[in-house]
Amino acid sequence: MERRGYYELLGVKRTASRIEIRRAYRKLARKYHPEINPGDRVAELRYRRITEAYEVLSDPNERDAYDRTGARRNEELPEPAVGYGFEGFDFSMAGRSEADVFPEIFRRRQPVSPSKGAVPGEDLQHRMSISFDESLKGLRTSFQVNRLIACESCEGWGHLPANSSQRCRACQGRGQTTQARGYMLFTRVCPDCDGSGSVDRQDCPDCQGTGRASRQETVTVEIPPGVDDGSKVVVPGRGNEGRGGGRTGDLYVLIQVVPAEPHPFFTRKGDNLFCTVPVTFTEAALGCRVEVPTVEGTVKVRVPAGVQSGQKLRLAGRGAPSLRGGVRGDLFVTIQVVTPTAYDARSQELLRELARLHPDDPRRDLVVLVEKGKGVLR
């Protein structure tokens, strides 16, 4: 393979910043690593070349010498003395940063101590109030949310490489930290400097070392039909962004069904809906077909002859949509028999005639039940 210049190998300009050089190397490392291209000697050599280029250009002193003289390291690259330990590694990249995939490669150059690693972003919550009708039919809506976005300058690490080593703030240069537990003191190696007492990084001036910045964004979400009070709708990847390449959190929309007033017709329990339909005395006695409102429009329902007030009719699949998939809930119709008011003599006479034709006493068993202790007289 032709030996090309370091800048050309990484595909960056000679004026590229250290951040741009690091980004270019990470992209190429993922493409040409030998474990991703087993048996490909060209990819292996290309990977060793770009690693050499990165190590030179990411070091201020070596880069300065290279820019002045154009001198490169030895043509014959020795095999690395220490392997990168990828045996049995799962190369699924979903949800993982380059620092997770190539921990040993980036460890020396990572602006944050490797013990800290990538920190995932937090999940966010947003409460949304919707009406009863919207909970049944669903809706598409937008709202504002404040998120933490990874700083572009430091890629969420909070630090940038420094030109010279500085004293570690965490241990004040001692290389150790002390923690008190009761009456005992425990000393351990400082995780920020790995016991060296110094670090080669500085706080990012753009994010003041936090690694992230707050930003207000507009989020559009589809609320599915059938949500109920307390339902959660997940918007993946719209939570806070992580630090150091950590995965982004999710946004949870908490649904609160708050109608301005109780629905005038429907009530809901789970996926089932309930309503009450009045019928006349004559319709109840003779049977009839009545129109009943549903979520999807009115339907004709047959009321059997002799139906009693309080009796329920079940309309399968006419309830609320189910978030679990499959069929909808049911609609239960409670029949309410409306007793007519007989103001004129003719109506009163017809009702007396009806009573003579049907002399049954619906209360004949009440006294017997009370006497036997099998019921309570209401």
C-alpha cells in the first residue's frame, strides 16, 4: 500500500482541530478494525496506518514536528505488543459509542478518565391533559420540551485535551482520594487521573465543563386511540443526550384525561364503555329497535320485549380501542324504562285495564324472604 501523509490518511485538512482529527479517526477505526474485517490484510494495514497517523496528529509536539519536517515513524510497523482484547466481542453497534466499542484504543486519548466511561442521558417526562373524546380517537399534537444536548466542542465529555499536563483537581495532585466511613478512612487511587496526580485535559470553555447545554425543542407525538388516564406514550431518543458518547434518554408523555365536565353519555372502565338508554313503557313491554350512540357513530340495537329497567345489553367491539392490540372493548347499554304519567282519565283507565290483564304481584315473595332470613326487605 502506498505510504500516504497522515492528514491524507485521516481525510482531514492540515488546519484540522484535534476534535476533527479525533472524529475522523473514530470513523475510520470502526470501518477498518481487523476484528470487523477478519482475514483482510489490506484493512489491517490500513487500520495500523490510521492509528499511527492519529497518535502523531493528536499529540501537539509530534504534530508540530511532523508539520515542520514531514518525517514519519518507521516504515516497518511492528506488531503491537499488547492486543486489544476483542475475542468473543459482539460487534452490534446499536446504542454504543466508539469508546464502548474500542475501549483500549481511545483510553489514552479520551479527555475523561476511562473509569468514568460514557454516561447515558436521563429520561424526561411531560404531562399532557387531553379530553375524553381525544383519548378515544387519538390525536397528533406538538409541545415544547427542554432537553440537555451534548456540547459539540467536547462531544459531551466536558473536557478538551490540554497542551500540557495540569494538576488533578479531584486529588489535588496526590494521586489518591480519601473517604471516611464512620471512624475509618479509606484511600483509593484517584479515578480522575488514575493515580498520576496530573491530567492532560482542561474544562471545555463552551459548556464550562458540564458537557451539555440546555435547549428548547418542539416535539410532535402521536397519541394512539384508546389511551386512558395514567397511560404513558414513549418518544424514543427525545430525552437528555448522554455524556461522552452515552446513549440518549427517552421522553415519556404521561396522559391525564381531564374533561371540562363529565361526559354526558359515556363512562369508561378499562377498554369498556358504559351508557344508559331510556325507553318508553310501551317499548319495554313490546320490544323495539333504538338508535344508540357509539364512538364510531350511532347503531341500531334491538331491545327485547319485556326488558326490565336496569337490564344491560352488550355491544361487542363497540368500546374503546385497546392499546394492547386486537379487538376493541365492549359497550354496555343499561336500559332505563321511563314510566308514563297518566294525567287524563282515558290513560288512567287503560293502565287499570292493563293491571287487570296482568295481576302479577312483583313483591309477593318479599315477606317470605324476610321471615326465612334469606333476604332483607328494602
